[in-house]
Amino acid sequence: MTDDTHSEPLVHALLADGTTVCIRPVAPGDHEQVQGLYEEMSPENLRLRFFAASRRSAALAADRACASVRPGYRALLAEKQGQVIGLAEYDTAGGKEEAEISIAVADGLHHRGVGTLLVEHLVSAARAEGITTFTADALSENREVLQLFADLGLRTSRRFDGPEVRCTIELGEDDTYLSAVEARGRAANVTSLESLLRPEAIAVVGAGRKAGSVGRAVLHHLHAGGYTGRLLAVNPAASSILGVPSYPSVAALPRTPDLVVVAVPAAAVPATADECGKAGAKALLVLSAGLDSTQTRALMSSCRTYGMRLVGPNCLGISNTEPALRLDATFAANHPRAGTAGVAVQSGGVGIALLDGLSRLGIGVSSFASLGDKYDVSGNDMLQWWESDGRTDLALLHLESFGNPRAFSRTARRVTRRMPLLTVDAGRTEAGRRAAASHTAAAATPTMTRQALFTQAGITATQSVGELLETAALMHSQPLPAGTRVAIVTNAGGAGVLAADACSEAGLALPPLTPELIDTLLAVLPDGASAGNPVDATAAVTEDQLRDSVDLIMRHPGVDAVLLALVPTAVARATGDDLVRALTDAPAHRAKPVITVRLEQDLPVKLLPAVGGGTIPSYAEPHAAARALSHAAHRAAWLSRPAGTVPQLDEVDTDRAREVTDTYLTAHPDGGWLDPRTCAALLACYGIPQLPWAWAETEDEAVLAAERLRGPDGRVVMKAHWPGLLHKSDQQAVHLDLQGDAQVRAAFRDFETRFDGLLTGVVVQPLASRGTELLAGVVQDEVFGPLVLFGLGGTATDILRDHAARLAPLTDHDVHDLITSPRCAPLLFGARGSGPVDLAALEQLLLRLSRMAADLPQLAEADFNPVLASPGGVSVLDVRVRLLPRTSRDPHLRRLR
């Protein structure tokens, strides 16, 4: 148990009613306030807390909580605007794995989640200290605290002893607990956003009297857009702006605004925010840009002190198109069209493009947030809002950074099962790759990490804003395809060929049609038509013929979607528009998607209205249509698969692994690469199989090791080692096929000569049998957490770069995807007739590597290369592990950014 139990920083979090509190360790200077917390309790609450109503209990409790730091004891308090409103503490009483917990909440603040929030933070702290169980004594009539424990989401048992109840709470983290924490956080978060996205009164600070200012533009948008709440302006030089009453200061406003729009110079933002907080405002929208670090800290301090949610700074604004509200607090050129798409962006320019595009398509916007520098309100917040607003059925994100990717991932996994979640994968570069790294770290890129997040969370990631809108049009208007099988129908052979190429390149399949369907189609279509796939209906096809043929294909079980590639011709009386009308006149709610490509179309994508309701997407380019259809097929496949689970592993000794890690970092405070023996000890804690090996520091030791390890062919391998050696092949630090003592001695002497002053020893191994050489590794990303990589290994791994990646902890589905995603995957399934490798053993290796990375935040990177896979099993031939002195941060703990 460490002594730095009060070292964690303060955090801010939301109560159930959406208000902000500070959670921090108790300090000696808090004695007066802590004692006051108890002294101000009613006699009844004092009795429930201390089992007696003695006022002396208050002083004793304050003494205990505010005493000097001591092992096994921790006390956290909840503070609102400098006033202590709650306290929770645990004490191990000299033990290691069990602690007694107690909770106190100020009178008048019960049922707002103060105690629950404090306990959640204590649970996280206790787990980090190795505590596995909380116990608590309560009076059986204290229903509030008993209900608090029951609702935590942790396994709880009770033992009654007369009027008292002994509660035992197991602190194991599982999905039930995480889901309970998420549900509480989601409810609090949505409540806190009400003042931001459904304000009853708005004040705009910084609206100038003359045209040209951002503040004036936003005020105009709010006024002209028909905002239904109370609208006010703050400008000391005017009594009215654009017909909106203006006042000299926020304090002078006739009523407290829920939301204040701040459009003043950067230097004036901190003072304005402080004035808003003192006036009781609940949310800020800061459009101002260019704040320095001092101004930023002051802005955030005011927001946290007074409990104001913040969008921005440096943003375009927010919008909520609910008819009863009509809120448009942006300075975009046009008002967004009301609709069902939720949009959150960091770039104002991207936001304008999406607002205009969605309005033009007719999809419209439910609510919009330009997050700007994203100091507080994030994409995760907006997902939770859309999940609960009752209007949004499509979510679009453009995020350049992630504050808490693991929390975002859990939210996104839940939300995207209810609605499509689309994003632009922005910043797809190799910048920032570490220069001195293992094979694994060299292979990991920011793009790979983000794509792993998107894939695992079921997020549809596009490459551009245009592709985002094209995909949104299809997912908004059409059912998802059951698979990737597409039938193409065209009235021009060349257009059909282009569409076929586009589908194939997008990963879609064009299955041949059955003879029965071909005969039926040819009986419907004009003479000269061909009914392969694509179906060439010829330029003479009529509206009725096209409609009938599409309906026939849609009823065929071997087709999942229909793509029509149409061009206007003068052969039939039907024009291009007439042919499309044949589709829009058809049933609007088909069970399979149908989309069109019109090469002469002036816009990249349109939504064409269908008779009876609904729309059909029409694209100007076949590749755009195929990409959108491919995204839809991938979403359907993700939805059809049940959520994965993290398998339980046997023969895992996490405590021993932490001991190995702590021992190394105690001797090497700056971290570093582990020697082979420490690597082996760490891998043994997780049951990760290594090829037998021995360590030798002298020539004679190497000979003895070789004699013990020689296989039937008598050959061994010798590898040089010194601290920091990463790529042995590049340094020619490996000798293969050593036979007999003489060759072993010669190899050792060669290393001694060439690596004089560096060599600390050698690793001797038997020559491995034949198999497929693979790479398995992990890199700890400081933002995203551990990323597990898998793919082709050996000396060519950096050249061929055939790798896949998933974020840990891996589920059973993630492991399957890792193994099947690289291009080398067919080799693992016996593509060359050698039989499949031991896939179960390979899955176990990846799961155990994932568990090791999830358990040990100090594991900066691990590189298993090569991993030899064969039908007889899987074994790690070479290992590199680097540790750094890092502490873990609970990604699921409720806290504001």
C-alpha cells in the first residue's frame, strides 16, 4: 500500500441534477468545513450516520478525515462553489484487500447523487490500491444508504444483526458496473445540457451596433430565426440592437440567462465568464478565438466554479431546430433546415458544409454543435444528447481529437446500435511516429489507432465530407442491405461497366443471376436486352419495363441491393427523369436498398422523393454510390453480430506481473527495455508460450546451454543482447544453424569481438521448426490506451506492413477480426495445403497479450516477432518489452474534461 493516498488531483463531475461539483482529497485545512458538514445535520441524520445523535461525533469525524496522510486510509469530499457538501472515506485498518467505507451528505442535498458519485471515485481509488472489497455498517432503517449500495452496479450482500446491517461490496469491474456508471453519467450529462441546447433565455455579449461583428451576426440569426425564448443583448453603448433590448452588463439583465453567447476579444473572455457565473448563468457559448493559456485557465475556472457547461471557444456556434425552440446561435450564412441528423464538428468550415449539405438533401438537422477547441462539451456529450432527444436518427461527427476515447467508444457502441454514426477520418498522416521504436511501435500509426476505435465501436468512417454526405443520404433513406450482393441494372452498357468496376473496388459482390430470373427478366425487357449482372436493359427500356425488372430482382433472395446506372437517351420516349420516376413511383418502403447513378447529374448526391413517402438516393458517380452501399453493408454486418465479450483467462497472475514491473521500475526510474530474463518472467505471468531458451554470459555457459537445448537435428540459434538492442537482424546479431560446440564457441567469440563494450550476454535457443512467422505486439497510446497489433512477422514486417490493429481489452470478436484482417490471413487457414495453424492457440496468445497490456499501464510497448504458428501450436521466438513509469487513469470514472 503506498503512502501517497492523497496525491490524486481534483476533478469536476456532474450530479444527477446536472450541477457541477469538485471531487478532491480531504486536506488538513478542511477541518472546519468537514466538522460543519456534520454539525449542520439534523439529529436524525446524525443518528443514521453515527448510530447516535452526539454532537461530539462531528469533531471526531473531522479529526479522522483531516489527519495526516496514512496508509490504507483515503477520504474524498464533494465541494460546490467552495462549500463541502459530501464526504466519503475508506479505511483498511491495516489490512490489504478489504476496507470499511462511510458516507456523509449535507442535509438538503440528498437524492442528487452526491454519495453515489463519491463512492464511484472511492471504488476507482481502492482498485488502484489493490483493495477488492468494501464493507459498511448501517442501521437497517437507513434505506437511503442501503439503496445507494444496491444501485451501484456492484455485487453486494447484506447480513442483518439486530438493528444493524453489514454490507459487503465486491469491487470487481464488469460490464454491469460500467453500464450502471454510464447510465448515471448519461442522465446527469443530458440534464446539464438542457440549459445549453434548450435555453429559456439567451444573452449575447459582444453584439456590436454596426454590421460585421460575429456577435451581431449571431444575435441576428437568433432573432430572425424565430427563437421562442427570451432574447437579450449586452452592450453598454446601446439600449437596443436589431430590435433586441440591450443592457450594460450581464448583472444588469432583467432575468438570469440560461445560455450566454460570448463574442468579445480574447482578453475580455475571462472577466465575462466570471460575470456570467456570478449572475447564475448555466451555460456559455464562447465564439471568441485566440485565448492564451492564462485566459484559458481563467475561463475554465469560472465554468467549473459556477457549474457552467461550455461550448468552444473558437467555434461557429450551436443550433437546435425543435419547432418549439428554433434556436440558431451560429454565424453560418443560412439557417439549418429542421430535420433528424445530429451534427458535431470541431471545424467551423466543415460544420457549414455539413449544415448546407444536409439541408440541401432534405435530411435536415436536429441539433448542431461546433465544438471548436473543445474545452468542455465534446462529441461524447452530443452522442448522449442525441440518444435521448427523441428526434435524432442519424449522427454525424467530425472530430480532430479525442479527450477520452475509451469512454467515447462505449458510448458510440451503444448509440450506433440505435442509429447510424458517421464520421470523417481526419488527419490521416504518419506524423508523430516514434523514431526509436520496436517493430510494433513503428507499425502503429494515428490512422490505425483511430480506425481501430471506429471499427470496434461500429462507427462508419469516411474519407471526406462529400463521402460522409453521400453515405448519410443512403442510410437516411434506405434499409440496410443484408449482405454485399449487388445487382446492377442499366440502360447503357458503358455505364453498367463503370458501376460494376466501382462495386468491385468497394468490396461488393456481383453474383450471377439464376437462369430462372434471367428468363423472367428477358420476357419483361425490350428485345436485345441482356440479363447478366449487370443487366443491360438497353436504351429502349420504358418506365414500366424498368419498374417491373427492378421489382423482380428485388424479390430474388440472392440479391441484397439494386444499383441502377441510368443515362438520358432519345431512343425511348422516357427521359432520364421518367426512368427515375419509375422507381420513385414504386413502393417507397422496400425491404432492400435501391439506389441510382445518373452520370449527367449536376450535384454529387440528391434524394429523390418517392410517391407515398420516402426518398431514393441518386449519385453522379458510380464510385460514390458503391462506397455508400459498401458502408451500409458493413454497418448491417456489425449490427447483425452480437456484442463481443472479453473471455476469462486462466493461469494469469496479475499481482506477480505488477511485482515484476514495480521491481524493474524501482531499479530503472526512467524505464527502459527489459532484459530477456525479465521479459520471460513477465510473459510467464500471463501464460504466453515462448520457445525454450537459456541465458549465457560466457562462452562455456553458451556451450552448456546449447547441449541442453539441441533438438533432434542438433542445431541451435544464438542471439546477442545488450540494453536497447531492438532490431537484431539489422545489427547482424543473430547466428543460425549452429551445430556442435565449435560453432557455438565461434559464434560467441564473434559477438564478443564485434560488440565489445556492448554485449551483456546471449540467448541460446533450439532452431525452430517450420511455420508461419507472425508479429504480435502492443503499443500504449497515451490517449487511446493499449493498441494490439497482429500481422505478418519476420524480417520483412516493416517492409510489407501487413498488419491489423484493435484496442484492448480484446473481445472474442476483436480477436477473430485481428486474425482474419491481414492479407496473410489465408496462410493461417491452410491456403497452401499445409493445413491451418493452431488458431485456438493464436487466439489465446492475442487475448493474453491484450490482458497484459490492460493490466499494466507501464507497458509502453511489447513486440513479439517472430511468433511461429503451425498446426502443432504457437510459440514466441523473440520478445522485446519496454516499460515506462506511468500510472493508470480510470477511463470510465465520471469526470468533466
